[in-house]
Amino acid sequence: MIFDKDGTTTIVFQEKTSLSTFMENLNNAYPKLKHDHIVVNLFSFNKISANDILEFLDLSNVHKHSGKSFVLVTDKVSYDDIPDEISVVPTLQEAKDLIEMEEIERDLGI
């Protein structure tokens, strides 16, 4: 698992692994990441479905309730198939932009 920390944001990705192994590694690493905004880069997965995205829902909800952003990055799923409570964007730049917007909303109490 590879971590790229940029200020208060950590981008997480892993090459050549299954989604279940990735999820296990992410859950094990979470205590070290829980104070940062988390961007999960899923571009290393050739195939990923909406059901695969739902595997991240519990972790996303826990992280968002702690006042931090949790964003998945992939362009391989239809955004209409993803529930609104999980953030999925097609590029890393959009993930960073979303985190900025969510920080502003939290600061304003929205």
C-alpha cells in the first residue's frame, strides 16, 4: 500500500492486488490515517463495479462522521449507481477540489 501525504490529505493506492486485499490493508492502516482527509485512488484496478465501491461505504461513513473527507477516485463506474453518501470522482484533481469544498462547508456549519 502506498501513501502520498500532502498537508492534511493522504492519497492511498496500491498496485497489483485484489480489492479484498486492498480493503484489508486500508482497514489495517486506518488508525494512522484517521486524522487526515483520505483520497483512495482506484485507478490500479482494471475492473471495478458499483458493488465494489459499496465496500468502502462503512469506512467512508465513519471517516466523514469524524469531520474529515473520504473520496474515491475512479472513472470506471456509473455515478448514477453510487449512493450519494459516498464521494466518487473521476480524477485526483476533482478529489482535491471536493475536499476543499467540504472543508469550506464544515467551516460554515453547512
